Amino acid sequence: MIARLNFPMKINRQKRAVAKQKRLERTLTLQEQLERVGDDNAARRELLERALKEGVVAIADRHVLAAHNATAYELLPSFYRDLSCTCTTCSAPYVWTAKQQKWWYEVALGAIYCGASGCASCRRKRRETRAADPFHVRAASIRALALQPPDAPARQVVEDALASKWTGLRVLAVAVLGAWWGRNRDAGDWRRLKAWVAQGATEPANSWPGLASASAAKALATHMGASDVAWALSELLMDSPLKLPTVRHVVDAMPREALLRELQAPKWMNAAHQDVERAPRMLDVLERLSALETATDWVALARHYIASPLIGRKAFQRLSWRMERLPVAETKE
């Protein structure tokens, strides 16, 4: 009886093994064919169209990728294809499928230059080991506090985490304080978060002050509403010397339409032409907005920046190519 129950399971395992082997062979064949055609665009397109029907290739959403990667738009992939890889743990060959890549880069929002480093079984073993690791157990408990009321026991857990030897736990604790501030607007939490933003903005990015600054800025931006954008534009983006990667994360988290409207206020429009210190940072903010937004509301503002005697040349270099990608009718005055 036991043998009968196990027999279908063995067949299924064998079928999966055969399917994996066929996929690996098909992936290697596509890779060899692409190398063979080289720069022949017509032959390359024909190969990719056939692979797309077979499920070996998936179309990339470049707008999603541009919103979460600090990379020039033209350098982003237009498609994913099955990749033949070798597991760094067990050295077994495996295929990182186009579908898995699309999920990793566009749903999980993994960095575009990061990829899979292990086969499915080794990744599963790592997850199981990590689940029992003291650091990850404590990190999960701290992360859960963000959804709970900030009572005395919860605040004590956060204070203990801020004094931890593990930088990752301290960064999580800062994020929890940001979540509490977002719900309660506690003045004490606000002062601490703002102090972290200011104190670590000029420190090395991988130091604790630098990490705390970036984490506090992102936490404040994530939990603000449209009514908070006016002061946040000054406090977080213009008058705080945050590093460019952190500025991009803050812009990503802020209410975009409200931020774009605030940039069009006379105060900031004049600053683009007259304020030597703020104008370059304003260009950083608008460039990020132009990468995130599919709407064309930023185009009029971009033209205003291009006409600036302070940043006009840089604005043209960094924004004009984005404007050229828009339909002609949408870029008219």
C-alpha cells in the first residue's frame, strides 16, 4: 500500500526533472542562437518572437523598472530571457526563467543589477535556516510593531533595538518610529526622526549616522500626506544635505501629484532661476519625478528649469531626452 502511494510521487519527480532538463537545453540553445546571429537585428527579432511564444522570453515593463532603479532609461532591459546559471552553493545547473526574473525585478523590486545566486532547493534551505536565526526572529518581531499602538512595552522594544549591535535592527527601529509618527503625529517621534535626518546627512552612507539619516528620511516620506508636502519639500529635500540616492528614495515615497504641484509654487519657480544652492537639488527632484511619472505634468516645469541661468545646461542634458520620449501632442505648451 505504501509503495502504491509513493509511486505517483516518484513519477511526478521524474517528470519535473525531465521538464527542467528540457528547459535548460532550450535555454542553452537560445543563448547559442543569439550569439550566432550577433548584430543581425532581423534574425534576433525573429528568434525572440519565437522564444516569446514558447515562454522562454518575457516583456519587461521599463516604466516600473525606471521607477525603482537609478539607471538611465535606455540601459534598462526591454525583455527578459531564460538564463542558464550555476548554483553558488551546490554547483548544480539551473534555469532562472524569464517569468521569475519579471517577478523579481517588477514585483519584488529587486535591483536591476542583482540576480539569482542559487537553485530553488538551496534557496529554500537558506530560508528555513534564516527563519530560525535569532537576528531574523527579532527583526520580524520589531517589524510587526509598526502595526501596533506605541505603548510603553513596544517603545521599550524599539529602544532596545536602537541600542543593538546589529545595524539592521536599528534601521528597522527607525522605520517603526516613522510608522508610529505617520499614525499619531507624535512630536517626540518627529523630533527624533528629524534629528537623525540632519545629523547623518553628511556622514558616510554605510556608517550608522548615514544609514539612520536615510532610514528616517524615507520613513517620514512614506507616512506623509498631501498636506505635509510643503514642509517636507523644504525640510527633507531642499534644506537637508541628503545624498542623491536617499533623495530618490524620498521622492519615490512622497505623494507625487502634491509634490509636483508644490514645485510649481512661485517660491520654488523663482528658486530655480535665483537660488544657487537649491536649484541643483530641485533638478534632482524633478529628474526623479520625470522617471516615475507617466503623466506629462512635469514637462512645463522642465522647460522652466532648462531656461534657468543656473541649471539650464544640466536640466537640458538630464530632462530633454525624457521629453523626447513623449508623444508630440503632449509636449506642446
